[in-house]
Amino acid sequence: MAMSVETLHWKSKYDTGVEEIDLQHRAFLSLIIRLGGELAETKDLKYRERLLEEIAKYAAFHFISEENLMMKHGYPGLEPHRQLHRDLINQLSWRRQSLSDSDLLEFLVRWFIHHTVEEDHHIGDFINRSKPEVLPGPG
Ligand SMILES: [Fe+2]
């Protein structure tokens, strides 16, 4: 079933409960939606290539941020999670050659939603569980 990128919007089930991750996820989703619209409107090959590069660079940045948070909190699933990120970056580069723009965007959106809801939620749960109790202030 085809998915319309333009009608995508944030859903509360995408929230992980970690502010930094959620902010970046929202930015990533709106980037995909905005650039998806741009891709549909332009035939300029150079510009299309740059738009896809923009998405790939944002993904790479966001993954490093997320991995650093996992590292900081001693998240036990860091390595397999990092591997999922690497796989996506690799798939993005070969799918860019072989898929149409709309198929590529659909692939990206599906990956994003699945990964966010299934994998990133575990990070949120872990970090929020391991947060130290708020100590009462002096006096
Ligand atoms: Fe992730």
C-alpha cells in the first residue's frame, strides 16, 4: 500500500520520553516530509541529489547523538542498536541508486516509524528507569 508522505504527522506513540531524542525525531520526520515535497516538485538532478544528501546527513548526525546518549547511560544494547543504524546508512546509499524517490521516501518513513516505536523506545525506557530519584533540597 502506498503511503502519502504529505499526510504524515507526529503521533504520541513515537515519543520515547527522552527529550533530546524526541526533538531530533520530530525534526527528522518533518525533514523527510518537507524534502519529500521538494523532491516531488523538482526535476533538477543536482538539487535532488543534494536533498537526499541532506536527509542522509541528518540521519547520520541523529544516530551519533542517540549512540552517545546510550553510551553515557551505559545502555546494554548499544552495539546491536548501533548496527541497526549502520545498516540504515548503508541501505540509504545503495537504495538511492536503485529506487525511485517515492519508494525511497516510503522506505525511509517505514524504517523511521518501525525503528522509533520498536527500538528507540527501549532506550527511553532504560534511561527513564535508571534516572536517579530527585533528592529533596536542603531545608
Ligand atoms: Fe535508534
